[in-house]
Amino acid sequence: MKRPTFFLSSTIYDFRDLRSALKFFLEEQGCKVLASEFNDFDKPLDVHSYEACLRSIHSADYFILLIGSRVGGWYDQKNRISITQREYREAYQLHVSGKLKILTFVRSEIWQLRETRHELVKYLESTPVDGSTRKAIAGHPSKFADDAEFLDTFINEVARNKETKLAVQGKGKAPSGNWIHIFSNFRDVIDVLHGQTFSSIPVEDMTARRLLRRELRDFVGQCIVKFKGDGDVYSPRLSIDRFHEENPITLEGKKNEFTSVSTKRWDVIATLAIHLLARQFHPIVLPQVLSRATFLEFDLASNSYKETLVYEALLRLQEEIRRFTYSNTTENLSIVFEHTPRTRIRQSAQIQIETVKLAGLLHLLDRWSNILDLSTSILRHLDGEPFKMPDLRPDTPVQGMQQMLDDEKPTDQDINRFLADRRT
């Protein structure tokens, strides 16, 4: 899942609190926010700060423009182009090419000042006052705006008034992205965001994703191994794979009472298995997410929701946790204490272990490995990466038996055929 990215554009001085509140709100919804005054904004040292802001707009999905009482800094003072105005023009070009959506907000006081100014200009035109004096009166600074003429021009540009007039006359295409939302408080802005940006991603689903991320991180923390004195953390997967490769239990060998395994490799796997003592997973969010449409996709052809690859991974994770809980018993772990270095009469390269007990332990370790790999892949997806189903350990530690189990498991076609037969 690629997180929606928002770029906040405005003068910072008169919008500091609003920008901070918007950043917090959007990040709580699982979004990424680009705001130049915060430390998490990318600030490359090889370009000017203005150019860095313009570059960042290209990585945004939404451009939020806030127009208030101040012009702010000039990007091109000679031609009266402000920094915020230049950012808007960059965003509009991306909008025209379908790469970004623009949401414009104007303070209600500024909008009212603009309307009042227009009325004043009309009145002055009917008086004998000369042109320069009329312009000076209409553009006189007020406590609401330090440059009313610039703000009026900027708002007209955002509203695409000239293009709209030409389109009405049949002289061009009607512009898009020219909605202007008047706001008085934070709630006004949030209401627009809910209607325009989160309509396809319910806030409840975003909350579920965030809670799921936290639970998956807890699963990962219980699966990775950290040895005292080392400081690094490890996945058990590599050691489990190597044990299976070097000490395979085959279809023929599963009937043997004992299996000969490498002493060196056994000591590694037994050390890992010690970490499973009293290890438990308590999924709370996972079952709730599976009961929602958060990771389902609507299929128009069938007029219903269909499961995505992520949803299948979540189902598999739930099943792996169920199997792990069922298998993580004292009986399955007792084999670890039966074959410690202290219990060996003599040192040898191979030791004999009861096949049934070894299979039970390996089944438990495979479940542990799969919980880690599935949790990791889903977490990466929640952080914006395309989802890729991990290569999981099979359901059985006996080599060659997985295909037999798959062949014996009824498919969807088998179930459909059975249900159809029951109707007749």
C-alpha cells in the first residue's frame, strides 16, 4: 500500500498552528505529509530550499493550498510571484497531467475582504476619483491583508477565472482543480478532506491498518532472536532451512524410529527452540481486520468483493498462529532437553533422535518461521511497498508429503461440485 502523500503549501507565519494540526491529523490517518518547516521534510544540501520544495511536490498525491492574509516570501519579486504562488503553479502542471489533486482553502476573512474590495472598486469607478487614487484606495493595507491586490490576483488565478470565461465562450477547455473552499476553523478543513480524499479509504480502515501494523510489529518482536552479548537480532529461517536440507525427513525415513542428525546443526536448532518456551501470540486486531473489507477489492463483474493477495496472507498468518499455539507444547519441546551436550555419553558428529518427536519440533519451528515471514511482508506492504507473498515453509516437515496433502485437500471446484450435487 502506497500511503497518500500531502504537500502543504502556504505562508508559514500565519498558518503555523493550522499546518501543524493538519500534519498531525493526516499522519493519524496513515498519510505522509510534506511540510517544509518540520524536520522530517527532505532538505537536500545541493539545491536551494525553494527548488527542494518544488521537487517535493512531484512526490505528492495531494496539494493543499492555504491562502491567508500574508503574501510571504517572494520567489520572483520583480514579477510579483510569491513562493506559495510558484508552488501552486508547479502543482497545477502536475494536476493537468493527472499526477496530483489540488485542494484550495481561503480564510473566510480574506474571501470577505476580496468581495468587499470588488464592491469598492465598482463604486469608485462611478466616482470622479482618478485611476491611480482608486487603485490606492482599493489596495490600501488592512489588518486582514498586507497586499490585497496580490491576494485577489492569486485567488483569481487559482479559480481559473480567465480560462473559465474563455471556455464559456467556446474558446477553450474548462479548467479543473479550481474549487475554492472557504474556511473559518480547522473543522471546516477536515470536513473537506473527509469528503474529497478519504471517501474511498474509510477512516476506520486506516485505523485498522495502523492497529494491525502495531500488532504485526509485536509478532515480529516475538519471532526474531537476540542472543545475549551479541546485540544483533536474527531470523530463525536460515537455520531452520539448513537443518531441513542437511537432515531431511523423507517419506521413506518417516517410518524409522530414529533419525540420524548432525550434532552441530542440532545444537543450533535446539538453541533456537529454547526461545519458544512459553512463547505465545495473541492476535486481537488480525481477526477484526479479516472480518472487514479493508483488504478486499470490489469486483464489478461479480458485483461482490474478492480476496486480495494481502488478505490471503492475513488468513494464512491467522492459521499459522493457530497451528503454532496448538503445537507449542511441553511434549514437542521435551526433545530439546533430552539431547543437550550434558546428556551425551560421548561426543560424536551424529546423534540419534526419535523421528516422531523430531517431526513435531520441526513442525513447530516451521510455523514460527512462517509467522515471522508473513508478518514482515505484510508490514512492508503497510509501509508502502508492493505486496509479495513470502516463500513459506511447507505444512509438513516430511519432504515429498506436501504434494500428497495438497492433492487430498478439496479445491474450490471440488466444493462447488459437491454443493451442486447436493441440490439435485
